[in-house]
Amino acid sequence: MDHLLTVVAWGTALLQALLYAALAPLLVGWIGKLKARLQNRRGAPVLQPWRDLRKLLLKEARVAHTASPLFRAAPYIVFVATWLAAATVPLVVVSLPTAAIADIIVLVGLLLEGARRAGAVREQLVKRDLALEQIPVLGREIGLLQVRQARHDAIRRSSRARARAA
């Protein structure tokens, strides 16, 4: 009996994952339609994302002959990883065998987000340090411009004074 429940649970998890893949483009189409309505436009049909996907999948793949196998497999890897992550989120049934995987995915996602933000902060600090290093250079340039302007003003005043004296 337990074996049957396990098979049913995994079957339900698979059905739910397929439902995600089928309904995701419809959700995108519905959101596009709703945005168009809010802007007093007609908008694309709700099934337009499905048409776009069909068109994309029928296109010929153009890959350089020097591309690595990882480069060729990357889109499929990203799709499958995203699809599996979505499959762990309950949609139809709450208690699925994939629920244990969800905790790991959330943990990895949080760690990656923290690493991304740390990299962004480091990048901003590097930019700020570069900007602080450039301030004296800019100050020197501004000072030189002020000296040149003062010289130019002095020459102009002396030429006016000569013109008045003559």
C-alpha cells in the first residue's frame, strides 16, 4: 500500500510540474493582456506566448563551431533547473515528495543571492575608491583652469587699459 501511495505522490508531483510548464506561458499572456487593458489598449492574445515559444523552438540553432558543449547545453540546463525548482512549490497538492528538495533550493538560492549582493557591494566600493582617487586629479585640473582663466582675465584687463591710455 505504501508503494502505491509513493507512486501516486510522485505521479501527482510530475503532473504538477507539467502543469507549471503548461500554465506559465498562459500566465505571461494574461499579465500582458491585463497590462494592455490598464493602458486602454487591446493587447496581444493570451495565447501569444505559446506562439512565440513555438516560433523560437522552430528556429535553427546558430552556434559557433568553436563553442563548448557547455555553451550548447546551457539553455537546457537553465530550463530544467528552473522547471524543477518550480515543481517543488505546491500548486495542486501540498504534501509532495519534492517538498524536501524545496528547502535545499531555497537555501542555495539565498546563498547565491547573498554572494551576488556582496559582489555588487564590493563593486560599488571599488568604484567609490576609484572616484576618491580621481578627486585630487580633478582638483588639480580645476585649479589649472582657474589659473588659466585668471591669466586670461589679467591679459584682457591690461589690453583694455592700454587701449584707454592710447
